[in-house]
Amino acid sequence: MPLLPHGEGEAEGQVLRGLRLAVELTVLILVIEAVGALFSRSLALTADAVHDLPDLVAFGVSWGALRATARGVTAESTYGAHRSEVFASLANASLILGSGLVFGYVGARALLAGGSFAGPVDALWLLAAAIPTLGLRAVNLSVLARIPGRVRDLNLRSVVVHLASDLVITGALLVAGVLLLVRPGSGWVDDAAALAIAAVLVFESFPLFRESWDVLGERIPRGLSVDQVVHTALSVPGVAEVHDVHVWSLCPTLVCMTAHVSVRNMSVQEWGTVAASLRRRMESEYGILHAVFEVEAAVS
């Protein structure tokens, strides 16, 4: 029996190169921020530098999930390894949430104590790390954002969201650095920036958890409804009724459906034509790549 592909090629090429670049640039950012945190004594910069470590793990997990998907289907995994992308997204979300909670706790304690994290903050070292970090993250996000939307699976989207929030975090570092440069004694600014970074991390984890749960719970993709699908199916010539419709996702780039379709009086050969038309309409209008229709004669 031939093993038919189900979109595995979407995991290759541009996506994998983008993720590899994300890993390489994050290593460089980690070095810059680690040095800056050491000499600036900034809690906010320290938090972001430590946050680079789960970033590396998250990007590595995403890369590994896509490599697994790229291997395609096997006799044992007839849909391939698409669900590994969802588990990678859950891992990303967990790392982001955990980092945010830890940094939030440390930042709140420092702010309530009314002192700086490890002594007076050196604003020049803080800015010296934040400015190149902003440029590198902007390059990273630009490369991944140019990948066509149709091949942005859930865990790649989680990486893009991650990088976008990292830009916001870098913006908070720059603001803190400028304020501390103008008013060197305002140590609370650094603590407040650390809390802002923690809040961004916690906030960005929620949609990733929700999207992952949608897939694992076999919820119909958001923005799509059974009524829409049935309406389109009924517009195909020869279709009299559609029932027992199920729509779900193995991952956001692979939406599947099954349905029973009753057709008007026609030959068995014509049944195949109707089923082929239904599959084309589902793919072109809703992006449903794997649609199976059980065709039956309509009851007179």
C-alpha cells in the first residue's frame, strides 16, 4: 500500500534554515547580554540573559520537531510526526511561562526591598548590550516572518511570537537604560523593567497553550465552522445531503475532515467525480488537506 504524503514538505527548507538562524543569533545575543549583565548589575538585563537559555531550548525543540515531521509518513506513523510540532509548542509555552514567573518573583522582591539587584546599575553597560540585541532580534524576526503563512505550523508560530515579544523586552531594556543614564540613582527603574519583562513572558505563553490545546482536544480550527463546510459541500452538483461531519487538526498546517455525503441518482463512476470535487473545494476554500467522504445514495 503506498504511503501518501500529508504536507511533510512544509517542514523543510526555508523553515529549518530560519530556525537554525534563530539558534545561532540567540547564542550571540546570550553572550552579549551575559557580559552586559555582569558589568551593568542590571536585574532586567540578567532576566533577559537567563531568558535566552530557554529560548535556545525552545528553538532547538522546534527544530527537532520539524526535522521529525520532514521524515514523512511510515507504516507505523501513517500521518507522520505532525503532532510533535504541537508538543514542541507546549514545551515552548511552558518554558516561557516558567521564566516569566521566576523573573516576576525576583523583580517584585527587589522592588519591594527598595534596592537594586546587585548594586548600582551601570546604564552605559546596559545600553551597550541592549542596542545590538535589538538589532539582532529584529533581523531574526524579519527572516522568520517572511516565511509564507501556509507553512508556519504551530511551533514555528510560537517561535515568531517569542521573537516578537523579545523585541518588546529589548525595548523595555532600552527605556530603562536611558532613564538610568538621565537619573543614575533611580534603581527602581531596573526592577520595574524586570517586572515588565516577566509580564510579557507570562502573557505570551497563554495563546500558545490555547492553540496547542485546540489541536490536542481535536477542536475545529478557529475561524472555521461545520455549517460553512456543509454549505460549501451542498453547493457541489449532485450532493443532496451532508451529515456526520468531523473536522479537526493534526497540527495547524494539516486540517482533516470526514463526512457522509448523500448524492442524487447517479452511477458509481459519478460518485467518484463528486468526491473529487468535494476534496478540491475543501482544500481551496478552507485549507483542508486531508478530506475523506463516504458517498452514499440519497434516500428517495
